[in-house]
Amino acid sequence: MEDLGTFRIKFAYFHRAWDRESDSVQVLKSQGRRVLPHEFTLEMDGFIFCPECHTPISRRPKNKEKMTNGRNASFVHLPSYRHIGCNLRVNKGGGRRFETEEEAKKAIADEQLAIISAFIVERPEIKDVKKGNFDHSFIEDINGEVSDVPISRHTGESFKLPSKITTVSGLCRNFDDNYYKYFVFPGDTNARRLDSILVDVNRVNDICDIPKLYFGKVQSSVSGPWDHSIRMTKIFWNRSGDFLDFYFKQNNKDSKDHGIDDNCRGRIILMYGKVERNGLGLCLSNVGWGEFSLLPEKYKYLFEH
Ligand SMILES: [Zn+2]
């Protein structure tokens, strides 16, 4: 995503009793309340924490929602924790690397890192699902292989780490927890935060053979009546370069199982794949069953600023 400078910390965790020295990060994430800059009140001061480094943070300005220059308030790190590295504090490109295999395994155990070896391609067979009402919460991650992952800080060294095979819907399920989590996507050579993995379709202006995780806002979606009809979902796109428009093309049945129908205008769609030519425009087309999802409405705020 684009660099939003000091606006990079989209939300903070608010927890009145959490202690960084003695309590686990999972406690903060599961019991803490997610607070946006405009929701901050003075009584929260001292009890809100960075979603990545988990140090206490503050809002600037503290007691009103706007700066004197009219800009919206934002969360900022405290100088007293400057010795603790955080990628939300500095504008650090690239990704995160690990000193030892143990450090990487601990990050996986602490749910701060996940190795994705693949996304589920085929539609899983699930019984007891009512027609037209596919419940994605049934889909569990599949354990992938333990494989050599090149995320060591030392050149040429890789770690043996467990991977999983998952779905984009799975990433969307607890999207705000995942937003600042590190992932190694298929083929990646470092761990990157999900917010920096996501690519706005409005930054795309040509075909691209490397699969990436794109997001965009649905402008319209239409399909023929049949399951096998191709549903043409048009994405809001600032025309640039030589191409006319941007579509997500997927068969009607799979689209509808993901909630993509004639009425999903305005929703955010996430899709993993290659950008191809589509007539005079561009598209992602016929991606795997687990490679796309509508973002639940409650997480839309992460894409608005
Ligand atoms: Zn931080």
C-alpha cells in the first residue's frame, strides 16, 4: 500500500491492564480493543499499544481530532521506546529477516509470522452447506510442508519452517490482526507485512506475470444466469496508460459463493493472481478458489484515509 507516513498506524490496541513485560501479545490482540485515531479519548492515554511492536503509543494531537493545520490526528510512537525497532516507526522497505531459526519459529508460534506455501486452488467439498450459502469459516488452513525458507538475515542461509496452504478468505477473517502480521507468500524471499504486500489496482498500469495480492473497490458486477457463466466484476480504476478498464473475471458460481453478485458495488475485493490483458483493458481472470475474497465490511476503514 502507499506510504501514509505518520498515518501508517491505522489502529491501536487499547487494553487497560496489559503489561508489555509480563503479558503475551496474544492477550493484547484477543482482549484489547481496536481503536482508531478519532476514537481516542484522554482516559486511554498510556493504555494504547502499537499493533506491530506493542510499545505504548500516543495520539498527536492528544486532545483534539485535528492538527492546527487541519490534518487528522494520528498515532505516534513514544521517544522513550526508540530502542525497540518497529517498521511502523521508520519507513523501511523490503521486509523482515530473522537471526536464527528459533527466532522465526517463535514468531510463527506467536502468530506474528506465517509461511504461505500456496493458496487453495480447488473448491473444497463441504457437506451440510445450504445451496448458495457457502460458509467460508468451514475452511481450515491445511498444513503445508516444512520447507527451506530464505528469510535468514545471513546470506545464503535458509530455515526449515512449517508452511500452510490457506485462502484469501482466511486472511480476511481476522483481517485487522493479519494487517500488521508478517507473511512469506509463495516464491517470496523475505517476510513482509500484509499491509505492504497488498497492491492497489489503481497503481497497476500494465500486465504483470508475477502473482500479487491486489485490492480494489467493486464498481459493478454482472453475469449470465448459469453457474458456468463468466461473472464480470468491474473494479473502480483510474485509467492510466493504454488500458481502458479493470475487471475481475470468475465463473458465476464461485463468485457467488464468495458473496460477489449484482449487489456488491462499493465492497473491497482482494484477489491473488497475474494481471492479464482483457480486450482493451486489464483483468485478473479465473484465479484459484482460495485466491479471492470480499473484505468484510467491518475492515473497510483500513482502506479509507
Ligand atoms: Zn511500533
